[in-house]
Amino acid sequence: MEKQEKIPDNREYTVKIIPHQGETIRSIRLPIRLLKYGAASVVVGALLFVGAFGYTTYGTLRAKDDASEIGELRQVNNIQQEQLLQLSKKANELQDEMDQLTQTENELRRLSGTDDTSAGSGDTSEGDGTHNGQGGPWVPPDVKNVREALDNIEKNIAAKKASLEQLKETMKEQQQVIAVQQGMQAAQPSIWPAHGDVSSPYGLRWGGSDFHPGIDIANDYGTPIVATADGVVTAAGWNSGGYGNMVDIDHGNGIMTRYGHAQQVVVSVGQSVKKGQVIAYMGSTGFSTGPHVHYEVHVNGQVVNPVNYL
């Protein structure tokens, strides 16, 4: 079969323009092909317009979204900067507190004799604090590394407080030991019972015919006689065994002191006295040749040489 030839479309359309008031009528002949091209051009133009409008609208909306996102990012950044500022401020305050705790601890350790500045701080260096060299790369602070530094400072502060608590207990124990030692020292005869001259020593005297169980300290009538240690008065008044007016003081731990030949006794039995407190005034009562104080020290019921306690 032979191929059928396509017959061109030669149709035309006439457009008449009829003006008012009897003017000449104009006719415009438009081939169908031109109308098709025109319609296609209109469609393409409409599509291009719609596309351009859509693209422009999309661009505008995208720009608004970008601007909104940038605004949100700026807001987030401002919040982070504020957080960073607050964290840095807190870190500085905690570091100041840490430095003060360290200084307090070092002072307390020096006072207590346990000078160990590295205890509880994690610092085992032995520097004397006169050097201040620093270095390293510069890294801008951010929330992460500031939080990390803050955590480290808080841990160090917790360790420092624990160290101070331990030091507190150590110092409390030392105070208790010191108190006991002071109490023992206060209860240990260690001073002269009166001012004066030793007129008769401890031991044999008078060519070996007599054993003297104390020392005699001579001075004027009325010279004060004091307790040579803290204790409790167990005897106060007249003694018929030759001591005259006498005072006995129990110092504990098996130690007792005796003061004889007083002119006047100013303490009473059961009274607590302190080292250096006046207990009597020098006289010459009992077996005595002149004003003096006869001073004895007894340890576990046995007389000992008072010179060892002067």
C-alpha cells in the first residue's frame, strides 16, 4: 500500500473588528497554524511564568527559613555564650575557694606539725611556690571544656574538704594528747614550793645520825608557800608528828607532796589546787629551829629526793 500523503491544514479564521458609530469594519485573517503556534506560545509562557513565580516564591520562603534558622542559631549561640560566661564565673569562684582551702590546709598542717601540702590534693610536686612559668597551646573555652574544668575543680574541692576533715580529726587527737600531757605536766611537781635558801638537804645529816626525808627551804616568816603541781588537798592543819601546820596534796599517778612547819594554812581538805597557788605561809611550827618549809615528795608511798622534781 502506498503511503498516504498528509494534507496540510490551510484553514483560516477571520477576526472582524466592528467599531462603533459606523466606522469601517476591519477583518483580520488568521491561519490555523498561526493560532496553534500562538496558543502553544501562550501555554509555554504561562508555564514559564508559573515556574518563575514558583521559584521566586520558593526562594523567598527559603530565604525566610534561612533567616529564621540563622536567628535561631544566633539565639542558641547567645544562650551558649551566656552559659559559658556563667560556667566560667562559677569555675573561677570555685578555683578561688579551692585556693583558700589549700592555703588554710597548709597553714593548719604547719601549725599541727603535719606539713604535707600534697595530701588530698593530688599534687605531689615539691615546689616552693617561687616559680610561675606557664605555657601550652591556646584553646578557646567552650561549654564542654569549661564544664570539664568545673568538674575537676569540684572533685578537687571535695578531696580537699575530705583532707581537711581528716586533718581536723588529727588535730583533735593531737589536742587531746596535748591536754593529757599538759594535765600530766601540771600534776607533776616541777617548781620550788617557796623562795629561800636550802638549809637542810635530803638524805643523811648531822654526821649520819638522822635521815632527812625532804629538803628545808628557809626564809622570813610569812613567805608564801605554793603547790608545786595541780592536785587535791588531803591534809591541811596541825600534825602532831613534828610537822606542825602541814599540807598534803595528792597529784595523782601515785605522787603526793607535803609542806610542813607553816605559820598559817590557807587551804582545806578536798580542795583542788593549781600549780603555783598559795597554800600556806612560812613559819616555824612543830619540830623547827626557825622559819622554813619542809618539802617532801612521795611516789607510790615512798619518799624520794625532791631535788629531782625542782
